[in-house]
Amino acid sequence: MGVRLPVISDGEKGLLSPYDDRIIRQPAFRMSVIDPSGAGDALRAGILFKLSELLQRKRFERVYLEDVLGLLMYGQAAGAACVEEIGTTPGVTSERVRKLIEEQGERILSETSIEGLR
């Protein structure tokens, strides 16, 4: 069975995720870090939240690269929202995550690199 979407976070450098036969490298959101506590948990929670929404509409086998890029970006936005407040949860709201994606999402996607494994 195995892990289908491993994600390796590198904090302020972004993340790396092997998916299918590719490696996705996605840059981080640009933030003023106040408290990094909980950022990794918020990242995972954001990815799982968007994945649960996606899996209500389609099977994982029908999840495409653009879906994965959106999941990763949403997770990173949740992690970024987390670090702007003291504590692990006060900054992570759906409104804040949406605003970060509106403000920086195009840059994140344009700077994302996708490389083949071969």
C-alpha cells in the first residue's frame, strides 16, 4: 500500500514532495515569524483538510498534479498563518489561509519546480 503523498517540510525554505514519478519543490510563503510552534502540525492539518474535501469528490487514483499542488499550497498557507501568532492555533483560520493564498499563491505556483525522477 505505501505512502502515496509523502511531504518533507523544510520550514522557511518550503517543502518537497515525491508524487507519482516526480519531485515537487514548493517555496514557502513569506512571513514574519513570531512563534514557529505548531507550524508543521498546521501544515499537515491543512493538507489533510483539503485532501478530505477532495476525496469526497474523487478517488485518490484520480487526484492529479494540479490537485496535489493545491493541497500542498493550502497546507503551507496554514503553516504560515500559524507562525504569525503566539501559540499553535490562534493564527490558523480559514480566512487567514485564504488571504495568504490570494496574496502569494501565484508566486508560490510560479516558483514551484517539478522534476521527473528519471
